[in-house]
Amino acid sequence: MHVLPEFGTVVAMLDRFDRQLLDLVQRDSSRTADSLAVDVPLSPSAIARRLRRLRRDGWIARTIALLSPRLKEQRLRALVSIQLSEHADLRGKAALQQRLIGAEEVQLCYETTGGHDMLALFDCASMAAFNELCDALLTADATVRRYETSFVKREIKFAPFVALAER
């Protein structure tokens, strides 16, 4: 592990083994240390120690299970582009962001550049549930100037992985 100073502090850097492990566990976090040792030239005990450290130090934020697309195919999914009011204050924007974060149906939300200020992916059981959610989160909020919705017809690719290892 390399250590570099950053404005008077010490920041730990990831070495090539850490990056290789992160690449592998992003794709399948259920792999055992023994299984990972087949692809990473370290002992299973060294791999287990590194994974504990990567979690402890926040490099691995959480471990989740991704559901099969067939469990999601009957759900209504929508990409919602949100444009904020020209007079939106920081408090109103922060409150909107907290509501979006707190809504289970909002699977992702990004602050963006361009014609819209935010992009969110909504996952709802039905159109009625979607309309109710939009009314609660967006329509009644003076911070939101307008929003546009594009409904997801079909998932072509969903791969939220960040390649870190050297190729």
C-alpha cells in the first residue's frame, strides 16, 4: 500500500491487488477468499484481510444482491429528468434531494448539467403508484420547475461496475 500526503493528512492508496479484488467482488461479492485466490496471486487469508480492510476503510460501501430482470419486467420504470426553478434556494434543493433519497422507489438520482438539473430512475408497481409518487415528490414542490419522463421499455444493459484493475 502506498501512502501519499494530501494537504497535511495521510491518504492510503489502493495497490494492484486491492484494485483486482475490487473488480472481482463488484461482479460477484459472494465469492470466497479461496475462490478469489484463483484469480488474485495472494493467499486466501491475505485476501480475507484485504477485503475486511477495504470494507472498514470505506472502499466497499455495501454489498447488495441484483435481482434477475425477469423479476423486474412487470414493473413500471421511468427515467425522470428534473428541472429546478430559477429561484430555487439551497434549502429547497436540499429538501428535494432528501425526499428523493428517502423514497424507496427512486433507485438512482444524479445531479446533472445541461437542460435538466437532476436525473432519477423510478421503479413503481403501476402507473397509479408512479403518478402518486410524482405528485408527492415533484408536483407539489415549488423548487421543481418541471419534469419530463421517459418510460423504460426494456433493460438492455445494467452493469454498475467500475473497472479499476490494469488491463
